[in-house]
Amino acid sequence: MVYDTKISEEVVSQTKLFSADIPVDLCSQLLQQYGMTLYEIIWFEKDINDTQIFKLLQQILDRGCEQINSPSILTPKVSLFFTAHQIISEMRRDATNKIDKKDNDTIFSNPLVHAIRQLPFEKRFIYLLRTKENFTYRDLETVTIRHRDEISLFLTETREFLRIQLSKESLLPFSNNSDLCSEIYKYLSPYLDNELNALNIMEIERHLCECDKCLQILANHQYIHKQINNLCLISEKELLSHFWAETNINRKQKKLDSSENNQRKTSFKKFLHFFSWIRNPFCRKR
């Protein structure tokens, strides 16, 4: 699912004329900084098409900008992904208008993409924020309204699921299909994410010095992390081009609908005025 269009300066400038309800500069800045991650989070949903992706992206930025401009202790980054979590969750609760993706696309033949797509929404969302945006556990708690221990468990389960899936495809540097030792499994994600205290770090590294199996598994996890960061479903130019094009279309449609509504109201007022003008002479005769 790769687009061939380029950014049109005219499209962006025209869009600014129809974006009076949100601060365009802030919207553009957030889109450039976090648009790629937002796009991937939405894209991995199974029942959504290209048009719906950019529509959701617009909704997230619209509502995110409103929250950022309101009194809030949240940073723009956390506020934006908190909004994304809310909107996508709302979309998932709505079972209507689902459109299935076809798995014969070239991108779906990528084992990593296929494995990520099999993850439940909540685990995939948390994992992509941690991997792509380097979210701290505290920020992940704020975004998802989940406890730190639950976030740690989700990340570990997700990482191990991806490792096992890719091991089946023989795509990892070390051929190790065995399980992690229990003491490493418990602290796997906090260790990889630098969320452990010094004492626990020393215990884990002492174990790794004695256990080649766990050492190889952690090396595989680091390899998967790099592959996730290198994953690119759409280029930044293509993302910006299609976002502003879709936004421009939506703004024009809203303006057209508003104009039609005003015309109908004006016509109705004229009709009432004409009716009252005809009716008044008869009322006076009575």
C-alpha cells in the first residue's frame, strides 16, 4: 500500500483556508513529528481502508489540538496519543462499516508485518509507542490508563510473541526457539526499556553472563527492535501529501454542505415571508 503522489504546495496552501477550526501550524508540526507512528497504528487495524485512515488521522489531530490548547498538564506528545487511543478504541467499538483488507498485498507478505497484525490492539498500541516513540512507562500509563505492571507484562508478551513468530521463519540472527528463564522473563521489558533499578539490573546481567540461551534471546529482541524502527509503510512525503489532500476535500465538502444549508434556510424564510404577505390581506378582510 504505497502511494505515488508528491506533496503539492497548492494543496497545502488551499487547505489552510479551510482549517479555521484548528491551528494549522500546530497541526502541521504534530503531523510531521508523530504522523508516521499514528499512521502505522491505524493502518494495522484489520477493518479499515485508506480513506478511513486519513479521516481518523484528521480526527485525532483535531481533537488533540483542542486538548493541547486547553489547560492541561499533559505534554503535546502524550496528549496526542492519549487522544489517538480514545478515538481508535471508539472506532473499534463501532462494528458498522467494516472493510476487510486483502492479504495478497506485497506488504502483507512481510513476516514482521504479518506478526504485528496478529497482535491485539492494546498490546500493539503500547508496543509501537514504546518502540517507535520511546515512551516511558509513566507516559504509557497516562495514555492507556493502565498500571505499570500491566504495561510491562503486555510488552513482554508482545516481544516474545514476535520473537517466536519470526523464529519460525528463521529470520533472527540466533536460532533459539526455547523459552526465557523465569527470572529474565519477569524483567525482560523493564530491562530492555531501562526501567529497572540498579540492583535488578545487576542480577539480570549476572544471569546473562552464565546463560547463553537468554543472552541469545535478548540479542534477538534487540534485532527485532531495530527491524520495527526500520519498518516503513509509507514515506513522509506521501503521508503529508495524502493527509492534506484528504483534509482539503473534507473542508470543501463541509463548506459546500454549510452553503447548501444556508440556502435552504434562506429559501424557507423567503417562502414564509411570501406566505405571510399573501395571507395578510385575507386576515384584514375578516
